[in-house]
Amino acid sequence: MNSDQLKGKWKQMKGSVKERWGKLTDDDVDIVNGRSDQLVGKIQEKYGIAKEEAQRQVDDWMRAESSAARDAEVERRRAS
């Protein structure tokens, strides 16, 4: 998943973001509004970590979400 895809799917992704980074409030998630740079900044701020670590976490999360979406699509096609 890239930044553009994140913006497009933000409403669906909010729950996953809050599950992964529980310190983020609803307001934080609303402010991020699908912008990965804003997400990195909020994670950095709330967790007191370096920007590079926050970016790594977001990148890992985006890869995992993309992989899960692909797996779900494969299962959906198999079931059809």
C-alpha cells in the first residue's frame, strides 16, 4: 500500500491504526486523515520515538495491511 492508497482507504483503516497505535486519539486519527507523513508525526509525538522509527512502523504496518488485503481478495476469489 502506498500513500495514495492510504488516503483512499482511510475510513476503513482508522480502526487498524487505532488498534496498532492505541495512544492515538480519535482526534489524532481525524487530523491524520490518511496522510502518512501526519501519521508518522503523531506516532513520533505520542510514543516519544525518533522519526525514523515511526516511519519504519508505518511502513511495516502498510505492508502488512496490503498483504492482508491481497490475501482476502484471493480467498474471496476462491470462494466464488
